[in-house]
Amino acid sequence: MKSTKFLIQNFLKKKAAGVPITMLTAYDFHAAKIVDEAGIDAILVGDSLAMVVLGHKNTVSVTMDEMLHHCRAVSRGAQKAFLIGDMPFLSYQADVRDAVYNAGRFIKEAGMDAVKLEGGKERCKTIRALSNAGIAVVGHLGLTPQSATKLGGYRLQAQTALAANLLLKNALAIQDAGCFLIVFEMVPARLAQFISKILSIPTIGIGAGAGCDGQVLVYHDMLGINDGFQPKFLKKFAELHQHTLQAFEAYKAEVESGAYPATEHSFTMPDEEFSAFIDMQK
């Protein structure tokens, strides 16, 4: 387990050494603490919290205030992992000045080490402005959930030669603009591997195969909390929905039967004090 803070240079060192980078999402203090204890390199406070925590149907509904609220909780729980805050929809697309201000809030107010934003060449001006302001930037290409409607839904991207070439150009463009890391989502595995080898910065895959420099999964998905969600790329490392449901059902049954709380779960009062109390009621 790591004993020191994971830094930007550690991403680059791992890519150079061919050692996979590990990343998971987290959205609260306890989740961040557990992820950190596991020695995971980086935590992404993803806008996926809109769906897996807040119950929205997509990611675009989450607000800046909600993202900052959860980022602050994560920063209190994680001491070693590198922390990345996801910039929500319309916090960076409309105006570069707004993007710099909003990104700065993730760093100054919420304790993040970097921000993540979606998009390719059209985001280069914003990425440069953020970098010039001293803010570390993670890019996101392939399936970009904030523009999923425009992309035709949540589906595999870059399946044609033209689309693959555009993905490569976008990756090179945002690397040159200042991104130190790129997330590839829902991209054919050999394409993601090919581009990862060309780039000088590391890549993190989610549904992009083993050829990326690292992997990220959503905490709730990989633990089986998000019970009905099972895309092809997801491996569930636990089935916590079922275990949690069974625990809740057992709790309900024991409360209703009187088995809980038992004597060992209750506090005592000295007999003489309780007797004195009863006498006071007479």
C-alpha cells in the first residue's frame, strides 16, 4: 500500500514503466476512505453521481454545488489518492472565463488535485486556459456522457476508420493543449491501445480494453450496488445489492419479532437508581 500522496508525475512514471494505473469513483467520505485504504492510485468524483447517488436518468442534471459538496466529502476521506473532480454540464462549455472560475472552485474549495472535462479539439482553448491558471486537466474522449444524446446514446464509439482517425486527432489535440491524462470510454480495445502507445500522456479506460495505461470503474457498478446495470465492460467484484438487501430484510424480521435489540445491545441502569426513580413517580 502506498504511504505517500499520488502525484501527477506518478501517472507518467507508471506509463513509462508499463505499470497499470488504478482509478475508482467515490462520492462520499466513507467510500473515499475505503478506496484510499485499498491503495487505489486515483479517485474520480464523477458526474455519474447524478445517476448512482442522486437518482437522475443522466449525468447532465447534476449541478456545480452538488459536485463540490461531494468532492469536499471525498477530500476529507482520502489522504493518498490523487483526486479528480468532474466538471458538470454547462460549467465549462459556454465560456472560458466561467470554466476557469468553476475549475478553480474544485481546487480551492473542494480539495481536488485536478478537474476532468469532456470533448476534443473544441475544448483546447479551455484546456489551455485552465493549464495557464495552474489547474491540472484530465480529458475525456469516446463516449462522453454529457453529450450522449448527440452521439446517439450510450453506445460504442469510433467504429469506423474516419471516426477512429478523429479520435486520434482529438487525443493529440487535447494532449498538446495541456491535458496530463485522458479517459477513453466505450472505445474499441485495439484502437484505444494504438492511440495509447502514440500519446506521451497516460490513458485510462472504461470499456476501452486492457491496452490503456489504466482502468476506472464506477464504485456502485463494480460492487454490484447498481443491481440492474450490466454493460459488457463491467466486471462486478462483489454483489452488495443482494447482500445489503438480505441484511435489511434480516433487520426488519428481527425488529418485528423482538429479537433485536437484545440485552447485549441495551444499556443498563443501577437497580437502586431505577427503584429511586420509580419511587419518585408515586
